[in-house]
Amino acid sequence: MSTPTNETPNVVVQNPQVRKVANVVLGIALIVFPAAAVLDGASADLDFSQWLIPATAVTSFLAGVFGLAVTTPNVPAKS
């Protein structure tokens, strides 16, 4: 019997539940912030720019880092 090999040896976050929760949180933020920007642009009474611009920048940065550092290494290697 052969020893199973690890298909994803570079996994940074070992716990799949943590990866899933982080991905969902980032995904929701990446949907909500642009929707808030559209709402802000459509209404003269709203001004979300004080928090929306920095929040969008930070979220985009974190999503990129998460994708490159966590999601990409977790893709199984070719056999």
C-alpha cells in the first residue's frame, strides 16, 4: 500500500472552515462596498466616501493577498 501524497503541500491556512469564513467575509464586502458606492453616487443626500474609499481599498488589498497567499496554494497540484 502506498502512502498518500499531499496534493496541496503549500496550504497556508490549514483549517478549511477558517478559509471558507474568510472567503465569505471578503466576498460579501466586495459585493456590499460597490453597491454602497452606486447608492452613494445615485443619491445627493448620502456621502459614504469618508469610510467607503478606505474600506474598499483595504478590502481589495486583503482579497488579493488572500487569493495569492491562501487560495492559490490550496489548488491541488497536477498529477
